[in-house]
Amino acid sequence: MQKKPIAQLLRTGQPDETVTIQGWVRTKRELKEFAFMEVNDGSCLANLQVILNPDVPDYQTTLQRVNTGASVEVAGVLVPSPGKGQRIELRANSVQVYGEADPATYPLQKKRHSFEFLRTIGHLRSRTNTIGAVLRVRNACANAIHQFFQERGFLWIHSPIITASDCEGAGELFTVTNLNLNEIPKTEDQLVDFSQDFFGRQAYLTVSGQLQAEVMAMTFGNVYTFGPTFRAENSNTSRHLAEFWMVEPEMAFCDLQGDMDLAEEFLKYVFSSVLENCPEDMEFFNKRIDNSVLATADNIINNQFERITYTDAIAQLEKADRKFEYPVEWGTDLQSEHERYLAEELFQKPVIVSDYPVGIKAFYMRLNEDGKTVAAMDVLAPKIGEIIGGSQREERLDVLQQRIQNQGMNPEEFWWYLDLRRYGTVAHAGFGLGFERLVQFMTGMGNIRDVIPFPRTPLSAEF
Amino acid sequence: MQKKPIAQLLRTGQPDETVTIQGWVRTKRELKEFAFMEVNDGSCLANLQVILNPDVPDYQTTLQRVNTGASVEVAGVLVPSPGKGQRIELRANSVQVYGEADPATYPLQKKRHSFEFLRTIGHLRSRTNTIGAVLRVRNACANAIHQFFQERGFLWIHSPIITASDCEGAGELFTVTNLNLNEIPKTEDQLVDFSQDFFGRQAYLTVSGQLQAEVMAMTFGNVYTFGPTFRAENSNTSRHLAEFWMVEPEMAFCDLQGDMDLAEEFLKYVFSSVLENCPEDMEFFNKRIDNSVLATADNIINNQFERITYTDAIAQLEKADRKFEYPVEWGTDLQSEHERYLAEELFQKPVIVSDYPVGIKAFYMRLNEDGKTVAAMDVLAPKIGEIIGGSQREERLDVLQQRIQNQGMNPEEFWWYLDLRRYGTVAHAGFGLGFERLVQFMTGMGNIRDVIPFPRTPLSAEF
């Protein structure tokens, strides 16, 4: 008698089939003549309904033990279900209870719990419908990302987590050390003597794998990173995490147009793949969490993305029949309200804004011929806002050196990054996507802490 | 005129086909009447040979510029190759040189370089045959791992990198902090006041995602982690990294037998997949690095793994006609020489040793009925030694609490881990595999620093 996932039984199980399932009890209902229980094994959102007749061995004892949260193995026969919303159910021949869950203390009783409360039981919250669905969608999304790149010959590069360089000069870095903080060794100048630290210098958690991805693009052409990145930013918001996963493709022999093409193809692929692989979970989010998530996915999949330069976008915003909170002015960054106007009102579909002023973008973005803008691009989506940021990289040695100096950074620290421009340099481009933001937008979840298994935020590193 | 990867042209390109390639010059040979250059684009080990005739525009200038390391685009026509070892070559109609590489300073000239030297140019070493092949195999191996688990319905779980708990009590932890180390806040007792640190407590880099994987197995049944883990161990050896990637599947409703079955199926799958997807790179390793790597792979793929208990293994070692450096005694851990004897001499194929003495294994491993051994298993492979370590987990609350106390650890710190045994506990099992060790063994590379893009080791965090 083969054990089968409930997802498979609900899809293809046939009446009279003898099966064994293993899972956890979600609810139990006792009637006079018999009892029902709903069993979930995590393979899908839906539970399998199990009918317990009094001829099941140890019927009374079993009934007392199969409370919400108990782990069970049920052997029985599939029968057509008279109930609504389910094709089949399982008539139990025997029930084995592995582990009980005391109703007096088990925190996940049938009633609704707030997401805030669920975060305090991070080791149990995946057993709820919503967080369970999130983590299945998260997996499908991650798998789609790998498939997208692997099908196209991109190599997955594991960029380092511990780094001695601060990629974007963004600050907000975590220090990694094995010094005893109670007895920090000092130099003669009474500063920390990092030469005695594990790496012989101050080391940090990475904020981006881009610079290392560029190294690899200069060998393999097309590569991507998909790994954890960090910000020691004291932001207690629904969109910030101290630890999050980032996806960063990098392509040699590629300009900003190619970069935008890849970003558009990528988003369409990932949304399509998740809809295809998790239809039930996505329906659930649309029904219970945010009734626009399916429309948003559809909008991304089925529209050709609008492409507009930053300069033209500013012109559109200036003539918009609309009062913005933040002034619209060439040279300043677009605010969320501006981005939403462009994607939701003006074009009503995803928009790629390109060629931003040099003053508001990072040093490695390629300077355009006009000397005022750089070959950067942001993908803005309705209901979502900015979801991808990318650029063509500055491949000219002299220009890059100048940009580094202009930003007050030390070119010597970038010796190896500059070497890529000394030896066989080529036009290349890439982008970055915050993975949790993507999952958040895909599912409509309000707080980013609820789309990662174990969130790390200010004052919180439990579990 | 479509740009195509060289790997594709070498496989399926036809004479008279008009193509454009983009890549980097590996070598150039000037003859009297014309010149050759070998171009590599990272899509495969092999170069494409390009013939430069004097009728190519700017022939003389181009010849001067296409030195080793230069980036080029070549348009031309494929022709049958008269040379040995290549089916086709490319007769250039035009060559565009994007970036030169000054032969006077470019460190990667034609001669052989030591791996030690190559580590000092980590930003360029992927351009060599060996490191290039390693990183393609690494990608194929990583991809095979995801495919193996996804095909079997396992969810990829991103276990946290920053953690407040020390999973195995293994020590050797890196601290993660955003305190200013020059002005560490102190408590009244003159100890570090971690309440002022980012997470409000001391936080570390994870050494394993297993405990969190167990949380998720208790919801989804089958899950796996695949992410970076860390050891602040001052080991300057060819098999240690401070930062490395680990794969950790975890299965609910599974005992040690099921765990061993999965480990065997997993290794066979991954080795087969890499051989299938990187045959040329694997041939290269067998020819140039270690002439046993193909035989080792074959041994893993085509043998049923031997299974033996630790107790029986000790008996075999005791009666071996062999003098070991370390004494063989029930209760002590197997040494490398013992493991190699079992796998290479006695059985001459992979061996799974199970049921180790409780005293030498971690607290979470399930205590066997005999009270003396635990349901642990190690997979040992010829030429490789231990490659996988796993166990059935202790699912009984009282036994686990006792084990934690016996090890002098504080059960309160494990409150959530213990909760998994309070609510719906089930038999479960899993294993851990060091990803870089796997790649090292697969390729025969002598030093683990050469199978990860950017190695982190004592006193070294460059690039």
C-alpha cells in the first residue's frame, strides 16, 4: 500500500483505491454516528477529508487523540465525496496517531490568528493555510528562477557572503568577527586591531553579489547569483528585512536594451510558472489576502512592458493632471507616488524607466553620451512599484576610475574590479531583484516578514 | 546573423553556416600567409579556432590587438577543420576587438600557473581551463541537486544565515554585529551590552540549517536547504573553508532506512547528471587533475551501496590484516584510514555505516533501543571518504530533553525545537552534505579553495 501525497490523491485518486496518507490533523468534527477529520500533509493547501466510522479499531481512544495538530497515518479506501468542493474523501480502515497536540496548550487552534501573533510562533506558523501557501509559492518562485536561467545557459554563481568590500558604498553593513568583544585587541592608536581578526581585516556581510558576478560574466558570458544579502538598516517597516535573498543576473556583450529584454522575459516567465504550478495557492491569495493579485500577474504576463526614459517620464509627470506630494523635478529620484502614477494610471501596465540622472545612481552605471545620464533602468509594475533595478555597467577604465574618485571612494580598493576593464573589457549589463519583494507582490502579503521562513529584523533573530 | 554560444556551434554547427561569436582570445598564432586564434566564451571547455586571412579588414592592426585575454566579436563562415580534435572552425570575415589585454601586464599568459598563484588573482582565474571547468561542473552539480529534490516534491527552504542559537554546540562561531567595535557599550558588569546590538542579543552566522529544516518538515513533509554555512575554525587545510554551501534534506514520517535510501539515490542522481551535462569537463579532470574521477563516479553510480552497522564495521576493522595508525576500538570515531579501508579495500564501493555510539554523535540523533547507539549514518565513498552524514532525529520529547541536559546545554534555549516534539511529533530524518566537498571529490581538485568562486579562509577575504 503506497503512501501518497494528498495533492496527488486529490488530483488523480480514484474511488475504491486503497491508500495510506500521513499528515497532521487540521480539524475534527464528531457526529453521532461517526466523525470527520481534515488532514493536511503540506503538499497542497487543501485537506483530505477522512471519515472515521466506529468500526475503526480503538475508535473512541482515537477520537480523543486526533485533535488539531496531531500527526497521523490513515489507511483506508477513497470514496466519492458527497460534500461540496471535494471530489473524493478517505474512509479510514485504521488510524495510527504518532504525536498528539494538547488542545489546552497547542497555540494553533481553529480560530483566526493575526500575522503579528504568528510571528511569535515562527516554528509553528507554517502550519497555517496562509503561511503554508506562501512557502509553497516561494519555493515555486525560486525554482522558476533557476529554471529560467539554466534553460538559457546562465551559470549559477555563489557570490561570497563575507566580504571585505562595501560594494555600493551604501553603508549599513554588519561586521563579521571572531574577536572576543569583551577583550578587543587594540592598536597603538587605540583602534580595533583587525589584523588579529579571523580574516586579518574588517569583514562584513555582503550587500550585493554584483561585483563578483561581473567577474564571472567576463569568463562565462551569462551568469546569475541567487543568495542571501544583508542590510544593517534600522528600518522597522513592512518592506525591510536585515537578511533577504537577491537574484542578480549579469551578461557580457550586452547593453541596456538587452538588459531590459531579459528583465521583461524574466518576470513574465516567473509569474507564469508560479500560476501554473500553484494555482490553488494563488486563488487562495486572491480570495483571502488581496483580490488584485491574479489581475496583477495577468497584467505582467500579457502586456508588452512600456519603455520610457527618465527625462520623458518627468515630462509626463509634469503635465499630469495631478497634485503630487513630492515635487517633480529633473535630477531627483522618482518617488513611489510618481512610479505608481506611471504604471497604474498613465500606462496601466509595467513600465521600464531608463537613463536616470548620473547624480542619483551608483558609480558603476555606464555614463551615457550626454554626460548627464547613465544607462540605468527600473522596472515598475502596477500595484507593486519598483521591482527590478539594473544597468549597463561602465566598461571604460578611465571613465570608471573618474566616477569612483568623484564619489570620494578609493580606486585602490577596487583594483580587481578595475582589472576587469584593463583586460578584455566588454559592454555588460545586469539587474537585481529582491526575492522577498517579488514573493510579497506575487502573494499580496502585506508584511515582508511573512514571506520568508525566519525573518531577521531589528531586535529580532528568534528561531 | 545570430550570435551563438561556442558550445552549440561545436556540437551542431554546419559548414557554410554564417555565424557571429563573442568571447575572449586564448591564444594567437601568426603564420606567414594567415593567422589562427583560439576563442573561448565560457560556454564550454573547448575553444573555437578562428582563421584570420589577410582579407579581413584591418588585418595587421587586428593581429596586433588580439592578444591573449582580448575580448572580440568575430563574424564569419564555419568550415570543416583539417586539424585534429575539432570538427569545424570559423573563417573570419570581420573581427571587432572590444577590449585589449596588454601582454606586458596581463597575468594569464599561455604558460601553466600554480593554483596558489591563481588564488591571488581570483578575479581572473575563472578564465583558465581548470577553474572554468570547475565552475561549470559546480553549476551543473547545484542544478542537479535542485532538480533531484524538486522532482520529488521537496520544498527548498531558505534557512536563516543570522541566528541566535548554536545548533550543534559546536562552537567556532562568527559573531554578527553592528556595534561600533571601537566603542563597545558595556553593562554594569563590564560585559558587552548586546541589548544595544542590532538584534538585541548576540547573533552568529549559522553552522547548519537543520533545526529550521525540521520545523518545515513538520509542515511540508519533505524539504531541503541549500545555502551558505560558516565555521570560524582556524584550519588552514585543503579541506576547510570558513564559508561553504551545505545541502540538508529533512523528511517527516521517515526513519534511518528511508534516510539511507534517499542519500544513495541522491548521490547516484547527482553524479549521473553531472557526467551527462559536463562530459567534456569531466574528461578534462580525469586527464589532467586526477585519473580516477571517472572511475569514482562510475563506482558510485553503478553499485548498490554496502550497508553495515558501526559495530559490525569495528569487527571488520579488528580482523583486518592491516596495521592502522589509530587504534580500532568500539566507542571512538572512525578515522579517515578506517573509512578508506572499508570503502576502498574491504567493499570497494560506497558504504553506509550506521548506528554509531551515542557518545560521539550530536544530541538530536535518535537513541536506539539498545541505549548505547544512535540512528546515525555516514556515507563513505572510495577515494572520497565521508561525504554525507545524517540521522533519524530524536522525536520523543522526554528523551530529547534528557539528551540536551546530558550535554550540558540549556533546554530553555531549545524551547521551539522541543515544541516540535510537543505538537504532532513524528519520526523524521535527514542528512547534510558539504557542497564544496562534493564538487572537490567530483573533480578531483586537491584544494577546496579552488572549487568555490571566492574562498574565505583564515586571513583571506579578498575579492
